[in-house]
Amino acid sequence: MDDNVTGPSGFGTSGPDNRGSDDRAQAADGAPVRRVRKRRTQQPQVRAHRLRRRVIIGGSVAVVVVVAFGAWLGFTAREAQANLEEARGHAQLAKDALLDGDTAVAQRSAADADKYASRAYENTHSIPWSISAAVPVLGSPLATSQQISEVVRGLTHDVLTPAVDAGSTLAPDQLIQSGGRVNVQSLRDAVPVLDQTSVAAQSLSDQAQTIDEATYLGVVNEARTALQDQTAELSKLLSNTAIAAKVVPAMLGGDGPRNYFLGFQTNAEARGTGGLLGGFGIVRANDGGAKVDTLAANSELSMAKQPLDLGPEFEARYGPSRPTTDFRNSNLSSHFPYAAQIWKSLWAQESGEQVDGVVATDPVALSYVLGAIGPVTMPDGEVITKDNVVELTESTAYVRFADDNKARKQYLQTVAARVVDKMTGKLSSPQALLDALGKAAGEGRIAVWSADPALQQVLSTTKVGNVVPEDAAPYAGVVVNNLGGNKLDYYLTREIEYVADSCVGDTRSSTVTVRLTNNTPAGEFPDYVAGMFENVGNTPKGTNSVDLSLLATRGATLDKVTVNGAQQFVFTGSELGHPVFNVRPMILRGKTTEVTYQLTEPTTPGEARVPVQPLVDSPNVTVDVPNCGS
């Protein structure tokens, strides 16, 4: 039989391994033979090559996907940042327009700010972004960006928009009318929206403070910190504005005439609330308008008065100085309500008039006001400006009128009268005046007390109340009182540091360091300026004699006090529940004296506070005290 077998297809085959052969070929004896096909076996090199190709293709696809996803995230991040910047820009435009009284522009800008803030929120809250943000460590900037966009959207929607919608009542040119009169009805109309926005702002500020800790991206960290600072500031501003809207209408005679004692403090001679009571006036307010009359020197308050009972603690601490009958010592305490009640009592005994409250201010506050309203001109043609009023009233005048104290006091009264007249006249920029008053109040240079208990309760929670708090949070109130009876505190500068250990245990060590520098220049000064009321130890002229008090955290105990490294004798007492520690350093001309208080204080919760006594200088204050409640 021929080796070649013809299959059913008619194609020749060659041998049994040929894939073209038929399974049903017959054997030589005619019996059918079933042939089994053999699978083609790939060479190992071929299989490896194809596997490598699949891996390369799959890896390439993965790389493309990762790169594309990263590019998408980068693009979205840039878009989110751009939207946030647009929101911020339009919010600023809305604020400026609101202050200018342009309600239409303010509303349009507020709507744009809200639109871009919403876009930023959408950018950072997509599903891919949220998945990426959940990745530990690597996703932290994305998670923080989500939280930032949530707060910003809340600010534009819940704070800016309602504030702008009520813009006509909040615009400075509507609040302050001709003659310096305040539109008390506009303020009262603004109370609901101010309450609403202040509550929203506080909530958003609290939310901002809880945003995740710093990430590995500096730009996100900077945005987080800026937002926290801005929301805290905004919350405080709106809260104070809401309080003002409730308090100011009644205090400015919205419910009938009100009268106030206005004290001008001379902080060239330091006292607890700022400076010696140098002069005073009576403010008469009615229906939003206010006028000052009865400007007089402090010498018009005689010392033949009945004392005022301010409680046993006050008497124990200040009684020997006769503060309730001697105006010179009437404000040794930094707690302004004490001074206010004393001044009210002194005026009532002097004139028979019961005032409804007390206001205090100083020459530095006048400089801020002059910056807003412009200079004033004295009867002899001398021009008083924001740049020279402090030096003229707290330094130059004492030399110019060295031999005529009465003329000096009259000069100071005239300066005050000219400033007040211009304040209550036609104003070119009500907003500038509001800013100046706000700055002065923020520095404690304007203090207010009301004889109405309900109003005073509100005032005591604000900066203008200038009260010593009675809670247990960490506190370091550093108070300078002039002991020399001179005017050298014009040349005094201060540095204050308050540091404390961690919150482990019931108590912790803390240190308050105060550096006082006597910058009195070389040259001769009148005794009234650079001498000493009682120079027992023949102290060189120009030496600043200080009574330095520390009002410490409630429950704190003193370990020791040093002055320039040498341990000192300490006078101790208490005020409004705070332990008080006094030393009396002498600061030579051109020298710095360092006073260090070493304490053991309770680890009570709360943010540490270091109130700044409103003297001439702006001291450097450093606080490094952990909040044991956070």
C-alpha cells in the first residue's frame, strides 16, 4: 500500500503526524484506525516573550492611568486654588462696597464669592478626590483642602451673603450721619442679622481650628493657618459688632438722654487703667448724638469727699492710698469698673449730678482719631496732628509750661475740645473714624462702664469693658504704677514673657518675666517731669521708680521674685480672686531692669491671657503656655 493516503478533502498528507490526515483512515487489514491529533507545543522562549509583552502592556496601561489620575488631581487642585482665590477677591470687593454704602456692588460681589467658593467645594469633594484624601499621609493635603473649602463656602454663604443683604443698615455713612450722630434705629435694625452672622462666624471659626494638623505641602499649611487666623478675627469682630448694636443705641440716648463722665488719662504717669486722670468732661448724649461740655482739669475735683465702699478686698489692697477720695490714686487698679465707680462718685459729690456711665481715653487714642478726621488748629495757630499730639501732650507741654501748671492743663483741655468739636462735625470718612475708634478700643485706650447693670454685664464681656476676669484660666496681668510722681513713663518701654510647663499633673511651673527700659534722653528736665515726689535715697534725677504688680492665675503660688537676678522682698495681696505680687524696682536712665516671677500654678484649662496696660509704648509680649483644655 502506498504510503500516501488521500483524505476526504483531496489534499495529500505525508505521514501520520500530518494535521491534514483523517481520523478514520483504515489499517492494512481494512480495520478503521483512529488517529489522535497532537497539540502544537510552543517553544519556552515564545511563551516568555508573550508574557513579557502582556506585562509591559498592562504596566504601561497602569502607568498611563496613574499619570492621568495624577494629572487630573493636579488640574483639579489648581482649579480649586483658583476658585478659592476668586472667592477671596470677590469677598473683599463685597466688603469694600459694603463699607462704601454701594449695596448693589456688594450684593453682586457677594454672589460671585459664593459661586466660586461653591466651585472650590465641588472641586475638592468629588469621589476620586475623596478616595485619594483617605489615603494615610499621602492624602493629607487633599483632606485638609476639603476642610478649607467647607469653611470658605460657609463664610460666603452663611456670613457674607446675609451681611451684605442687610448692607444698607451697616454702611458707615448710614450709621454715622451729619454732626457725628449715630443712627440708633439702623443699629437696632441690624441686630437680628448681626446675631445670625456672629453665631455662624463663631461656628466656622471653631470648625477652622479643628482642621487637620500640618501636611507635607507648605502651600496648604499656609492656607490653613491663614484661614484659622482670619476666621478667629472675623468671629471676634462680628461678635463685638453685634454687642455694640445692642448696647450703643441705649447708651447714646436712643431711649432718652444719657450723661457720662469722660476721663482723659495721662499715661506719661502710669496708673493701672493707663494713666493719671489728667482732665475730664461730661458727655451728654441724646438720640444718637453726643456733645462734650464741662471740660475741666483734675484739680477741679477736690479731695474733701466721702469714701466709696468697693468691698473689703479692694480696701485691703488699695485703702492706704485713699483711692476713692484722691483722684491721683483713683485708678491704681487695672479693673476699670473700680475707677469708673470712683469717678462717678467724685463727680456726684462735686456737682450733685449722677452720670449714667464713664468713658476713659488717652492721647494715643486721640492720635488715631486725628488720623481719621485730620488735624486741628489751636487758637495761636499751632497745628495738632496724628504725628505730634502724643509728644505735645505727654512730653513737650511739661517743658513748655514748666512754671505754669494751670496753663498746661488749659492747653490740654483746648486740644481735647478741638478734637471733640471736629469729631462731632461733618466727617469726610465715617469709616476711617470707626476704624480709628475700633483700633483704640482694641488696645484698651477707650474704656466704657455703664451704671445700668444689664448694659454693664454686656460691656464686661468686651474689650472696652477693661475688666479683670474672675475665671480660672491662665492669667498674667502685669501692671505698672508710677511711684515717683513724675512723667517718666512717656519714656518707658516694656517686654513681657509668660511661659509655663506642660499640663501633666495638677500643677505646673510657670515664669513671668518683665523687662522695663528707661529711655529718658540725656539733658535737663523739670523736676515735675524727671524728679521724684519723695527722693529719700538721693536717687539720680531721671530714675523711674515703679510699683510693678503681677496679677497671677487664680490659685497660683509664688516661688520667688528676682530683680536683675537678685531675690526680692514681695508685697502680696489679692484682687478679684487673683493672687497679686508687687515689687518696686528703680530703673536708672538708659538702663533695663528685668523682673522675674517664678510661680507654681494650677493646670487649669483655657487660653492664657496677658492683657496689655495701655501706656505710651506698644510692648513686645511672648506667651508660651499650653492650653490644658485642648
